Amino acid sequence: MSNTTVQVMTHGPLRVTGTFEISDATGAKFDLAGRTVISLCRCGSSQKKPFCDGTHNTVAFKSDEKARALPPPKA
């Protein structure tokens, strides 16, 4: 079992918990200041992307995803 989990929050962000790194498109790592829990924006409206700033509450972002199996990866 991995020591990192990602939880899809109802009408909210992706909550990442555990030991992890987050990098930008060039591979440069964000300084997470020792955090072991972080929320990543899904609504696209955060002023602190890629991190959540709670804006999903004011823009009425709705997403209630349920866990499901994905199809096998393409060869």
C-alpha cells in the first residue's frame, strides 16, 4: 500500500495526503514547507493554482465523482 493517497472531494479539490512532491511542467519542485496534506484545485478558479484556495465554494463548482474501475491501459 502506498503512503500517499489522493481523495476526490465532493464539489471540491483533490486532497493529497502522505509523503509526496509536486513539481511544475519543467520538473522544478514546489516548496511545500513540510506539509503532508495539500489540496489541489479542480475548479480552475483558484488564484493559487495548482493549489486550492477555496474559490470552488464561490463559483458553485459541482462534481460528485464516485470510485470506479478504469479500463485497461492501451498497449
